[in-house]
Amino acid sequence: QDFARVVGKIERDGRAVELELFLSARKDVYPKTLKIQKVTRRAAEFLGQLKIVLFSPESMEIVLGSPYERRRFFDFVLSQIDRGYLRDLILLGKILAERNRLLEAIAQGVARSEELSVWNTQLKEVSAPIEKARMAFSAYISHDASPLYTEIADDKRTLEIIYKPTLPTDRADEILEKMREREVQYHTTLVGPQRDSIQLFLGGKNLQQGASRGESRSVVF
């Protein structure tokens, strides 16, 4: 068959909710359709309808992988509990696409550096609430996860999450001005939420620089 359809019913707030996912490999049919109560919805509206806890081998990348994996984990969780955060992420993607096109145009000599001002303002405005939400989530996880790690792993070392934004609100203008030449050179935005650092420490040890499989598994749990 050239299509797949998955339908499930969940109970939320005392009422039944039907969720449907339709996938098609046919060229004359839209490749993916999401429905809630038989009504087609956007992916942003579908996200968070069915909340589950899933552990897979790929989950280890949250600890052992690149900063991108930890940012993706943060974004996935925060987008389900805060629709405003999801809207900001979507807007960030649009701003970055336009800003990167302008950077390339500046490098090619068909646009002026002064034109970055508008996109810099928008980048700062959308970055601030994302930074605030990630900072709060880091503190929340650090506070709650450390005692849980001790219970799971029988290890009294403190688990800590350190979040470092690349475009902190109080230094945004200074950083954007400093990075301008490099960004034009590389045709891409080098600072902002899409470049933020999220690190995990266990007893002061940076887990990205040498965590065992057992430590990584316990941290993810």
C-alpha cells in the first residue's frame, strides 16, 4: 500500500478526543495530514495532544550528542506546555531565514549592512522570551532531576544543567555588532537561540566530555 493511517482515542479533561495521522506516498495526495476530532489541523496544533514518556537508544544523544540534541529536547518539551514558546520558535525560524538571505546579499554586494537593523531588532525580540523560558526550565530540571538521579543511580553526585545563551538580552546589541563581519562572511546567523549551549554536569564533570553509558542512561531516565 502507498499510504498509512493511524487513529487513536485518548481521554482528556473527562472527554474523548480522536487523533488521526495520515501518510501518503502518492504524488497526487498531500503527504501528511493531521486531524483532531476529524478536523484537519496544523502540526503546531497537534503537538502536545498525546503526551508520552519514551526512552529509546537515540535518547542517549540528549547527554552524549551535540548541543543541538539538547536544544531540541528543550524545544520539544517547552513547546508542549507553552504555546507561546512554540509560536516564538516558528517565528524565529522565519526571521533566521530572512536574515540569512540578507547576509548573503550583503556578501554579494547587492544589499547594505544597514539593512540588518530591522532583522536584528526582530531577532532580539523573539530571542528574549525563548532565553527566559529555557533559563527557567534549566533551573527547574536541575532542582528536580538531581534528587531523582540520586534515587535511580544510587549516586550522590549533584546533577546540574547549565544554559548559556549566545545572545543574552543585556548584551545583544554588542554581540550582533561584533559578529556582523563573520556572519556576512558565512552567510548565516551565528548567534541566537539556534546556537545556544546547554551542558550537563554530574558532580562537576561535564558529561559531554566523558560520561559512561550507565551515567547517561540514568540521567536521561
